[in-house]
Amino acid sequence: MKMDGALSALNALSHETRLAAYRRLVKAGPDGMSVGELREELDVPPATLTAHLNVLRVADLVQDQREGRVIRVTANFDQMNALLAYLTENCCADARQCEPAPVCVPHTRRGTR
């Protein structure tokens, strides 16, 4: 990830509703949630959620897929991990010891990695 991608992602996450939506999608895992389910949980108007999801899409933090009449939204875990790696790439560079940078490897539907 380059600085412009990191800035885009951080900017997208810098709003209370977008951050809440993204955190909820991360919690949902690779199956994601329907836009309707997400809207109900966040208690925001449909047009407002659409606008926020568009900002997250532009930053490549979420992806969606149409399933008939339903749009399912998922967190882009690769992009999230790329952002974390960018933010921590120099972690403890000047220290004698350091813990490894965090990454998220979501479980699949079958409960395996």
C-alpha cells in the first residue's frame, strides 16, 4: 500500500457511521451482511448508508455482491491488512524487541482458515 491508499482508507474510516459500519462488517466475517441488515443495526436512513458505503467502496474497504434482490456487503480483509501493514511497517524499528504486526485472517463459512 502506498501513502495515497492509506490516506483514502483512513479518511473513509474517519466518520462515526462509516467506522461503525466497517467494524460491523469485520465482525460479520467473510459472509458479510445485507445492506438492509446493516442499515437496521446502525439505524440510519437508506440513502445515508448508501452514501457512507460508497465512500468505503472508493477506499476499497468494502465489496458488495448482488444476490437476487439483496446486496450483500463484506469487508475487504486484504485491504484492511494492507492498511495495518502500512501503518506498522516500521514498528519498533529502533527498538530491541517488537511484537509482530496484527493481521486478520477471517474464518470461512466452514469454520476453517
